Amino acid sequence: MVIHIRLKNLLVLWKPCYIVLARRQLKSLQIEAGQKVSFSFSCQNPQRFFIMSIQKKIDCKSGPCPLGDLPLQPPPSTLPALNRTFTWDVKAHKRVGLELRFSTSRLRQVGSEESCLHGATHSVSSEIDGASVDIGTFCDNGTVSRIKVQEGVKVALRLPWFLYRNVSGVSITNGSSIKRFCVIESVFEGEGSATLMSANYPEGFPEDELMTWQFIIPAHLRASVSFLDFSMSNCEKKEERVEYYIPGSATNPEVFKLGDKQPGNMAGNFNLSLQGCDQDAQNPGLLRLQFQVLVQHPHKESNRTYVVDLSKERTLFITIEPQAPRVSRKFVPGCFVCLESRTCSTNVTLTPGSLHKLSFLCDDLTRLWVVAEKTLDCTESRFCYKRSHSLLVPEEVLQLPLQLHDFSWKLLVPKDRMSLALVPAQKLQQHTQERPCNTSFSYLVSGSRPSQDLYLGAFCPGGSIEQIQVKHNACVTLRTYSPSFQQEVGTQGLTVSFLPYFKEESIFTVTPDVKSKVYLRSPNWDRGLPPLSSVSWNISVPPGQVACLTFLREKSGVVCQTGRAFMILQDQQHHSEEIFSLEDEVLPKPRFHRHSFWVNISNCSPASGKQLDLHFWVMLSPQTTDLTVILIAVVGGGALLLGVLGLVVCCVRKKKRKAHKGPAVGVYNGNINTQMPMQAKKFPKGRKDSDAHVYAVIEDTMVYGHLLQDSGSSLHQPEVDTYRPFQGPCFPPTPPSVRSKTPTKKLASEEPAPSFLPEFDNETYTFSHPSNGGVDLRNTDTPLLHAHEPEEPAG
């Protein structure tokens, strides 16, 4: 036995502390077996500066081994209160196995550089051909109860200065050869977990050696193994592997590669062995392993098997993985997915073309969820054109007792030859801040551009979007937000069809509901529409409705480096267009559309941080007619009708009075002015330069002129203007006033007959009279109106 006291740090201390021996100040002191030494310290707190080691060698080669408990000598009461390490170095023959038992407490393995705070730390090592190999470092309160080694062992017990302990808690026994480097026994009495490491971890495991862990587990519990960290060396001979010996298994030992999924859901005891290989001398590599064993109660789902048949699938991959872990200091049972009831892992991917049998070793299945992906690839446009596919979550996924998190469809089309159209089973609503989706699932739609992906948005059932067209490849992801998706699964469903290629990035077809705002925003929201891209919205307005288009921002916010960003509003019935610059101009005020219309935006190459984002809403409301306008139209129509009847009666009576004076002779009088009187210089412009001769109404003589005509007249007919489409304002000009005096002979020579002007919606007629001629109003044989080219009036 040798006792050695030395400074923790050999650097010069600003307040040095020394060992005082016979008035000498020492920095270290070594006491050999048989010596008796009395010493002290020059400071009040020597534990801050000094450590002590007590080493004892035990030779089992030359004589019998001292079996039993390893004593703490000298007695702890005779030692100073320093951090101390007791070491027992036991030498034995290669064919002799030594067994260490830990009676005070089962041990928990930790990293080789770690220490156990406020407790004892055990380190166990051995030798192979004279080289020391670290078996492990352990703290109290674990599962390790015994360690068996071959050819000798070294045990170190480190105790902090404040911990008083009079027994080591370690005993040694002699046993038969174990024919391997070491065996570690781990005992579970109930649910729990243990993390264990290969010898020399994190350094390399000895070449061509075998190490075994024995697990003692109650029969009513289930155990699963998962590898946390491993690496493999470069083998020249043999193969590195792990072997399981499971009682009752017909295939013992079961051999697995380190990269394989490891067994789970094992009932009762089992052994796990790590086998090394003959390594390449030039490049040996590194074999190491860190793994966890989880022991827990079986649950009802562990006895049920689910069959997932992907034998007819070619591109469907299903992954079962844990959700974000919940932080807890207590023991948390594991959640494992087991294939064929034995190979278990925390996450599993089911590949297409096979039939899979699943079971679950998990106390709470809500800790797992499903992520799936399927690819629809159109390689030949002639086979895909106008064909459609339903995007539905298959029954193989819905049958699992897990929440579906994501199901993605990758839609691939030939470049620049085909595009895609997505039609939902129910019209979709775009998720916005003003109107968020509150359903149990939504569709995340993105397109793929050569330079970057284009996120079109999140959409859920219950909106106004009837179709989404995508220019390039697309990815559609159905994402669920609550377990109630299982009850709402009937509302899901998209149909994808392949279309001829178009140049816009995306086109949205929208039919708003009456009196319900539809909020829409441009793709890549908050990141900006990609440079030099274009997006359109096809807004349908049903008959009898008017749509209000309102932009939520005053400006789009884009600043262009090159090119121009603009927006086009186009009426689909009249094909009229309005073009707005999105960089300079303020976005339009609320606008009303009575017909379906397009909203199109095209981006420039924007400056960094000055991207193009457009946000607007559309709402339908029924078209209404003003009651006052209706009443005025009815009263005015009645007055016009009475006036026309009065004019007809008057003309008939005149004709009868003149009939007895002689035969009626139609005489042309070119001196009569048939033009309506007007104030001089009312319109200083010429007739062709002015719209004064254009009316949005028709004179009554246009409608009732046939009552005043007699067929067969050969007199000269006055010239009139022809029909012109109305180009002026929406409200008709005020017609010339009509005098109310009684007609006289002077009136007949100076003023034309009063005009009655009934209104006709959306039609405009223009007519005129020569200023240098007239018609005798007493002659009813002369036609009053006749179509003729417009002529500039004289004077």
C-alpha cells in the first residue's frame, strides 16, 4: 500500500499551503507500507489545495486471492479531510475470471471524464496484453450490479472530502474463465432505462474482442434497445456485429449490424454482445458503441398488429416518428414502433412494394405521428394531357392509431410542356391574418421554379377558391392540426389534372359568396413575389351581383432595380383594361365590377427588402336600383305619352278644317328654318368640334313621325345625322327648353314644333336640320325625318 498526498495544481499559489513535516514545508508527501508519519498543513482549508490517493496491489498469480469485500485502509478516521481515491489493482492469470459485486448501490455508467457530484465515483479497468483498457466510469443509483473481467482488474473509488464512508461497497470473487473481455450485468426491478457504453468509449473498442451485457428484467415487463451513437472500424477479417440471445427465441443468437434497427418489445432476460474484428493495420478506424435499454410495461397496442400493404405502391413512403419530446425529470417510458413484433425503433419508414406488420410499444400513442409522401410523375405529356388524379389520404395511413401530421404529394411535369390544375372537392379559403383557417387540416401548396420555390399559401375548406393552376412542378401537403381530422376526413380531397403549359406562375379561380369577404394575397407572402414573375386571379361575378374590390394597403411596397412592376384590371365582358404601376402609384380605391374580371400582377427585379406583396379582398352584393329614378321615369313616361296624344289630335283637327277649302298641295319652302332655336354663341366651337349635337335621348318625332307622314311624297327631305355610339359621361345632357306659348303663324315660321324626348338606356341618336330651309308645318305630306349623313349647319 502506498499513500500519496500532492497539490491539485502545481502552479504557484498567491497564498500557498504546504504540508508541514518536522518543520519542513512540502508540496507533496508519499508514505510507504510500514511507515508511520505525523504531519499537518500550513492552512486552514487544505482540501482546496491537496488530494490524496491510496493504492493497494493484490497479487492473485503467486497465491490465493483475498476474496470478499475490499476494505478502506487506512481507516478513514485516521486520514485528513481531503478528496481521496482508493485504488485496488488485482493481477490474475489470463484463464482466471474475476467478478466485482457492488453491494452498497447498483451503479449508473457515465462518461469517462465525468464525476459524480456529492457522491462516490467508481472506475473499472483491465488489461489486454499489458495495455490498460477502461471498462467504464460509474456513479451510484443505477442498474449495474456485477462486472466480470478476464486477467485482472483495477478498481478506483473516488470520494469527496466531505463524504464519510467506512466501507468500499465493492467485493471481489474468483470465478471461471468468461472467454471474453468482460461481462456487465444490469438489473431492472421495474420500469426504467439505462445508458451503457463499450469499453474505452469514446475511444476505440479493442481489436477482435468480445464484450457482453446481461440484462435481468421481470417477465411482465418489455425491453427495447436503441443505439445512441456508434462508429465502425476498417476490418480485414471477420465482421463487426451485435448479437442478441433471447430466451425462447428459435433463432438464437440473433445477429444484427450496428446500422440495423435493433430488437424491441422483448419479454424477460436477454444478452447483448459486441463483437470486434481484425482491423486494418494501416487504417484501423474506430469501433465504439453507446446504447440505451428501455424497460416498461406493455400496453394494449403492443399486442395488436397492424398490416400496412404497400405492395402495389411504387412511390408512397410512410414514416412514423416521435413528436417533439416533452421535458420531464421523471422517467418517461419510450415510444417504439416494432416491425414483426421484434425489431423496434423510435422511428420507422415503410417503403413501397412491401407488406409491413406493425405493433407499438408505447404508453401514449399521441407521442407519435405519421408523415407520408407520394410522387405523381408525368414523364410523357401525351399520356397525361387532360388526365386527372385524386389526392386522397389512403386507407393504409388512416387505419393507424396515430395522428397524421403531413401527407405530401409531389407533382412532376415535363419542363415547359405541361402545367397543373388543382380542383378541391370543396371550395378553399386562403389562410390570412384577417381570416385564419380554423379547420382540422389545410393544404400547403408550393410551386417549383428554376431559381427558387414559390409558396402559394395555405388553404382550407370553406372558402371561394375553385381552382389553383400552377405553372411548374408542385408540392401539395395536407397538414392536420388536431385529432378531429379523423372525423372530418370526408371533407378532404383534391383533384389534380395536367394542362397545356402557360407562362404565369399561378392562376386562382375565385367565385365569392354573397356578402362574405374573400381575402386573397400574393404568393410568397412576406418574402415577396419572385422577380420577373406573374400571378393572376380570375374573379367570377354572377349575374345580378356587383363585386367590390378593395386593396388593404395604400401601396404595394415594391422598389424595382430593373424592369417595371404593374397591375392590370380587366373586365372579362367588355375586355376593357386599366393598368397601374405598382412601384410609383397608389393602389386604386375600392372599385365595383358588374362583370367577371381579372386581377393580374407582374413583378420587376426588386431591390433587396423592397419586395412585391399584394393583399386585397373581394365581396359580392346584389345590384340595386334607385326608387326615385324609377318614379321619375314612370311620371315622365306618362307625361310624354299624353303630350304625343295631344299633338296627334291637334294635327287631325287641322287637317279636317282645311279639307273644305280645296285640295291639299304640298309646297316646298326653302326659307323656313327647321332648326330648333338657340342662343347665339352658346357653343362657340363648330358643330364637328362639339358634342352639343349628341344626345343620349330620342325625340318623340323619331318614334311617332310615321303618324305625320303620307306615302308617295316627292318633296325634298331634310338631312339628319346618323347613329353614333355614346362616348360621353354616364348622365345625359339637359335638352333645350320647350316653350309653352300657343302656336301661331309666326311660331311656324321661326320655331320648330316642340320635341318630346323619351329616354332609352345606353343608346344615343344624333340628328340635325338644315339652317337655310324649312318645311311648311301645314303640309303633312313632307317626311319630317330621314337618315342622312351629318352636315355642318350654315351660320
